Amino acid sequence: METSVEVVSINDGNTTSVIDVLNSGNEADVVSVVSPLATSAVTVEKIELSTEDANLKQVQLSKVPNNPSSVIVFPQGGVPQFSGIDFVVTDNILSWNNLGLDGFLEQGETIFVQY
């Protein structure tokens, strides 16, 4: 489960959808957004599921979320999925075995993980 990531910070004060940035052709897999109104940065990772990820029903995040219960997963073209219902996060591992995303995520699909 090896993922190479490039970190990009958006600090220009403009309102921009993080998913739009990740889909813009930019090679970044992780975007950190710092809002003047936020108390901390929000990280969004773009992850394309490998065969191993799909079989194990888990992915490794680039870092440990500060608050695992606030993690949100956005399957590309889907609706937001929530921690504790659709998946769980333990340390930097996001898994969905026997949870809401089980049976829906397959190899080659892209998910966006916000934390």
C-alpha cells in the first residue's frame, strides 16, 4: 500500500472547491487548505484504489487525522460518507470492511478523504 503524495497549500484567500483543485490536472494527491476563518488546516487526499486496497478494504492515509471521527470520504461522483457509519479510521488506516462502503468501492475508483 504505497502512495506517493505531493502537498499543496492554498493560501490565496479565494474560495475554491478542494475537489476542483484535485481534479484540475494538478499532479497533487494531497491538498492542505488554510482558511482565515478556520482554526486549523483541512487536508484532502485524492486516493485511487489499488487492487490491494480494494481487496483489503482499507487505505493508508499520508498522516494520522487529529480527529478520526470528523473524517469524511467523498467517492468520486458519489455522496459524502461518514466515519463510524461507512468506514472507520484507526491511526492512519481508513477501513470499510463490514461498513457502509463495503461492496461499493472497487479497484481503480478514486476517493477524496477530508480530515
